Amino acid sequence: MQYRKMGRTGLELSVLSYGSWVTFAKQIDDSIGERLMSIAYEHGINFFDNAEVYALGESEKMMGRILKQKSWDRSSYTVSSKAFFGSRGKDNKPNQTGLSRKHLTEACHEALKRLQLDYLDLYFCHRPDRSTPIEEVVWTMNTLIQQGKILYWGTSEWTGPEIVEAHMVAKDLRLIGPAVEQPQYNLFERDKMERDYKSIFKNIGMGTTIWSPLASGLLTGKYNNGIPEGSRMAMEGFEWLKDKTIADDRIEKVKQLAGIAAELGTNVATLSIAWCIYNPDVTTAILGATKEEQLLQNLQALEVLPLLNAELLERIEAVMANKPLYT
């Protein structure tokens, strides 16, 4: 396993990590989750990602049970949670969503209880909340750090200007600003990482925990001939994901990428993950495998990574034809 510093912090994260979105308490149960987390940990993964909204809190409960069962040295792994959407779904009431001091604090306490942990290593603002003053958000996160309930705080899917504003407020108030952003980044979604955040990486030094490096499974090739039963895009409630992700032109690009991967003796999923972590601004890419063979296959991206030379990258760019222009 390779490890990278999270931006300009001292924290080291495994370049591949494991997350629970969609899968925990929906696609897999405790026994499968325990096996997958064990494989991840045994291969050097030290970051496990979660959020209050995943399976409406059941994902955190499941991960908490597994961590309790494993009894790994707490200093050997890191865990995250995220707050914004709430954990009660349609039953959310005022102050049970968003980034108010009340919700961020209570969501943190609830996450710690569900995960059976004394502190969170990373705590994300899962989306920007334009109805809450940024000063309130920064103060709240700083307080949670001072209380020892979180170690670092971050943003997820914030715009570049919103992240910069948070840092300006933190600097002005002499508080701790966000150290990490969690954006989507893959061969189809590139603008934020390769254009919008460039000045932030250079001037502020944010780390990144990438979600959906396989574009919700599209970059595995499993949707090339339709939507398989049991896949996340076949699940009730995820129709929006299918509509956003599946398109004929994207499928054709995946097929062409599969040809390049075959020449390297690998598959399109492994190649796509290797491409993602080739970017030095990526601290870690979160894997979401539901089967042992998938996870082991994903981990082989570390072996494919050294094979990504300039010529191969140019061939991938020719297929994708979507490289953002940075100005």
C-alpha cells in the first residue's frame, strides 16, 4: 500500500480506502462487510468512509459493529462521517439537516454513538449550506476539534470560492479551516479536481478523499449491456443515479477503455482507479466493492499505476476527449 499526506496536514491516508455508500446495510450484511473491511485492512487500507445519511444511520451502525468486533488498534485506522442531509430521511425536522451549529454538533454525537468511537478522524460538511453563515460552520468545527470529538474537518462537493471563503474566515478568526475536500472524481467527472480546485491545491494545500472513482460502477463495464439485477443502479431510490450516469456515448468510451486495459493485462475498473490516483492531488480514492473478488481486483490498481506513462495517458485522453481547460 502507498500512503499520502492529506494536503498540508501530518495525517497519512492509504491511497486506496474503503467506503460504505449504497453498500452497507443495503447491498451487504455484517458478515460480508466484516470480510471486506478485513481484506482492506490487511492490505494496508487505513481509511474507512461513512456518513449520517448512508442507509439513514444504519451504515454507521454496521461499521461500528464491525470495528468493535475486530478490535484493531485505534491508532492504525481513520474513520469519517459527514453531516448535512440528516439521518431520518422523510422524517427529518427543522434543525435535523444542514450545517447549523445545532445539527453539526448533534450529528457528530450521533455518529460517534453509531460508530462506537470516541472521536472521528475526519468530519465533513457533506454539502454547502448557503442558509447558514460560514462563520457559524467554521466556529462549530473548530469547537468540535477543541473538544476532541473530531481531529480534522472537511468539505464535500463545495465550490472553490466556498472553500476559499471558509479559509479566509478561519484565518480572520484564528480558527482551524477545512483540511480536506471530498469530491467526485473519475474519468467522466474531472472539472472540480482538474480546474476548479487547482489554485486551492497550490495555495491552500487541501487533501482529497475521492468518491466514485468508478463513476458508480459505470467504469467497471458491467453496464455495457444493460443494468444487471442487484447492481446499485437497479436499486429502488437510485433512479437519479442511473439517469445521471448511463448514456450511450459513455458506454462506448468504457468499451474503448477496456481495450486499452486488456493490453496491460488488466480490466477497465482497475485501470480507471489507477488513472484516478495517478493525479498527485488525490490523497485517497474510496472503493465501494461488494464482493471479495471486486475488492482484490480494485487493489491491483497499485500494480497498474507504474504502467501509466505519457503515451498511455494520451491514448486515454483521446478516448475521453474531456480534459478540462485550466485558465
